Amino acid sequence: MKKLLTKPRKEITFLIWTFWIPIILFCTNELLFLRSRTIFSFFLLTIFLFFILFVIGRISNYLEKESNYNIRIRRQFLYGFLIPLLCVIILAKLYDKQSIYLFKELLIIIMYLYIANSFYLVIHLDNQFSMVTLPIEEDKGCQDKVVVYHKGAYGPVRLIEIAMIDQRNQINWLITFKEEKHILDLSLKEINDVLGTKQFFKINRNQIVNKDAISQYRSGSFGKIELALNVNAINATISKDRAKDFRKWFYK
């Protein structure tokens, strides 16, 4: 799975749906067999199962921030299993008050919900494990220098000299502790991979900072964090979504 997580997103998406499509079609066929309905019913049922999977996927993405395994499993069980199952039972009762086939159908739906939630939990647990082990390997293999453009020529800058990366008007500026500014040809994602996660943190969509460049920070409005940097008198803001990760990184 770790190898899968490091591949491009398109490949991951393709492999995930290669896994899910046969399961959805199998469950649709089993449910339809109990009812003996038309092709149109098969199509509607397939869309319904895709919708359930989409909802569970969104719930799992929302719960991805939770690092406590026990809490994550309980919430996944509640929001991804019990609530969807309850909704299905209510819809089935409204659709067919006699509920002749409800028991057999529920067994298939329960199996489907169990597989879906287990699948996302496995990805979450493996992702958490990768986040613990991979950054060390990345920092060990981190480059010592990066090439920049300055005054009509290219030259190297050592990573320990970098105070921050600041994107302005689609140009990535490398700012050193000596307050020298250089142009980077790398994208923010590429330079972030080069810098590693031990000393540098991407505080927002446009800026990456060195831990040593932060003079102080304070809590801002709506859960945000306001940073004061000791280079170029730059002030920066960290969004609420990244505030928790920033605090963990800053106190390592």
C-alpha cells in the first residue's frame, strides 16, 4: 500500500475504482435478483450504491485529520456505517411497507457498508504509518543545495541559508537569512519535496518557511495563526486547517 500511495494520483484513482466497480456491480446484481426488476432498476440501484460509496469517501476524508485510531474507528463506524444503514432502512420502509425482502437485502447492504468502511480505514491507517516513517527517509536523502536565478546567472544556495519561499505573481522567490532574493525555477511542490518536512513547513498556498525564520506567532481570529518572521519584516497567516499541524511541527 505504501508503494501505492507514492504513485501519481491518477494511477491511485484508477486502481481504487478497479477495486470498487466489480463489488458495486455484484451487490447491484444480488439486490436486483431479489426484486427481479428491469434494466432501469439496475441502473438506478447502481447509481444509489455509487452515491453511498461517495458519501462514505467524503466522510473518510473529513475524518482524515483525526490521528487517534480508536476515535477514528468509532466515528467511521457511526458516520460511515450506522447512519447510512439507518437511512437505507428508512427508505426501504417507505418504498415497500411490507418489506418482504428487507432482511436479505439488508445483509447485502451491511456487507457493502462493511467493505467500504474497512477499505477507507485501511488506507487511513497505512497513510498514518507512512507519515511517520517516510519523512525521515525524505530528510535523509534531502539535497544540500538548490539552484536559483540571480542577476542574469544561475547559482547554488545551501538549504540552511533559506529562510522562506514566497510566491508572488506566479514567481517563486527564495529569500535567504541575509535577506537576499533569488528566483526559483521549481514549483512550490517540487521545492517543498526538496526541503523536507523537518525544518520547513508550507504555511499556506504561497509560502514555505524555515523554522529558524519564525520570530514569534500568536493565535488569530477564526482559529488562524499569525506569524512574525525575522526576514524582510514579513507577516504571514496560517489557516485554521493547517494550524494544528503547524503547532506539532514547530514543537518537534
